[in-house]
Amino acid sequence: MERRITTYGIYFKEFMLTLDDKTQFKINQGLLLLATQPRLSAKFVKPIRDGLFELRTTWNGNIYRVFFIFDNGNIVVLFNGFQKKTQKTPNSEINKALKIKAEYYGNKK
């Protein structure tokens, strides 16, 4: 199984540019798993709400999250990402991702 990974807008790229090379590599490893594996454990992927998921990456004592959706069951669309500093995923980050998701579907029509 292979899913095509695409991004929407510049949100994900801007996030990745804030990270060092090793952190980017670690997140890209998670993306590779997402693209090639039929199922991933909750250690790597967690449903958030309304069809929004987060890819979970831990590296060098830091926690990173990247939001995505499945589109047509095959295409993974990456939205914003952030470094997590609290136990709970901040509502502001979830709301930002949901807004980007709505924008994505609005532009897709």
C-alpha cells in the first residue's frame, strides 16, 4: 500500500523550515510510515476530530505534531505542524488545522 502525500498551502513547509535537519528527518520518517503502512499505532497517529488526524513525532526530548486528513481514502494532505509543549494538544492549533481543512475543501470545489 502506498499513499501519495501532498501538502496544502505553505503551512507545513513553513513549519519544517523552523526545524533542524535531524528533526526534519525524523518527521519525514513518520511520513514515510504513513505513506506505506496500512495502519499505524496510536503512538504515531491519533484522530483529533472531524476527520482531522495528527502525526506524532518525538525526537530529542521534544514532541512534534503534524495535522493531516485523508482525502479520497488515498491522498494524505498535510496542514500545519507545531512543537507540543503541554500534555494536551492546544485547541488553538486544532482550530487552525480545521480552518485550513475547510479552506482546502472550499478551494477544491
